[in-house]
Amino acid sequence: MTTTNKNIIIAIDGYSSSGKSSMARALAHSIGYRYIDTGAMYRAVTLYAMRHSMISNGIVATEELSSALSSIKVDFKVVGDKQHTLLNGEDVEDEIRELAVSNNVSQVAAIPAVRHHLVAIQQSLGNEKGIVMDGRDIGTTVFPNAELKIFVNASAETRAQRRFKELTEKGTTTTYQEVLDNIKQRDHIDETREESPLRKAADAVMLDNSQMTIEVQNARLLELYHTTLEHLN
């Protein structure tokens, strides 16, 4: 844990399955900050929409979902050394990681009302600073003045291999090609949506972790964190 009293906001953006959530979680643990997984928030809203028959063949009932947002509460709790996502008080951490949710989350996240609702919640969580938040638009929309911004990327094939391994280990039946197609589709939707498209902030540090070990990656993040603090002091 850092010995300085200067708390900052660390924004980690990047493509799906680039490992940004794992690295953000590890960094937050190392420096004693709170970790916020905004992707999980969008997944929880997507799960709500799926449960309430608001998505059919990839088409979202936008007006119906927008009207329901006030009744959708997303929060987090710590279970052991992991953070779990709560949807209206229910632990849905495992369910929101399933491929069925992945296939619909980008469509839900592209809805302006959904983004406005969740961005307001995310910004309120950063009032006290001392957080590491990852997502698609943290450094560009949620916290454009974050003291440290990192943009993570890796090839679609590398990301698909990681995601396929993760799903297989969880017992999910799928194929590498299905995962790769899903990642490419999500990349396209994330990059081309009108509301807060995925893009690297001008002042973000690019981190391509295609060939990085987890140890090297985490060491690089800690280095960036300490360098940022030194520049602020």
C-alpha cells in the first residue's frame, strides 16, 4: 500500500477480454484502492433485460429498458479476495460472465439512457478518489480528468484465446471461433456506437499486453502509478 496521502483516480480502458479487469483488480489490491468493474455494471443491466424479455435476436427493447433503469440497482460486494456484482441485491457474478450475456452486452451498452444512468453512478463512486476503474470510456467520458489513464489492447485472436480458455475452465460449452466472432462483433459495436465510443484518450498510456506475462504487466502498472504520484508531488 502506498504511503502517500495523495489519492488519485486511475482509469483503465480497453477492448473486451484484453485483461483490463484483472490488471485493474490487481493494481487496486496492491495500492489499497477500491476497484470498480464498470463492464460488470453493463453486464448486470444486460442480464436484467434478458430476464425480462427485453432482448430478442440481439434487438433490445430500448424504450422499455430505459424506463426500467430506475428500478435496476447495481452494486458490488467483496467475497474472499474477489469482488462480486449484485443485481438488485442478488449475486450474479457468475451469470453475467456467460457467453449469452457477452453476446448482448455491447448492444445494451450502446443505448444512451443506459450509459447516462451508469456513468452517473460511476462518477459518484469516484468522489473520494482512491479508485481504479476499468471500462470502455472511463478516461474519455467518466473521468476525463483522471490523473492516470491507461489504454489496454491485444490482438483479437489473443483475446479470444484467453476468453475461450476462461470459459472452458468454467465448464461453458463453446468454440474458439464463436468466442472470436463475439469479440470482433463487440469491438465493432464498441468502436462505432454514437454514445461514448471506445477510443484511446489523448493523454492515456498505451499498453499492448499481447506478449506480456501477468507479472511484467502488473509491474508496469505499478511503475506508472508511482511515476504519476511523483509528478503530482
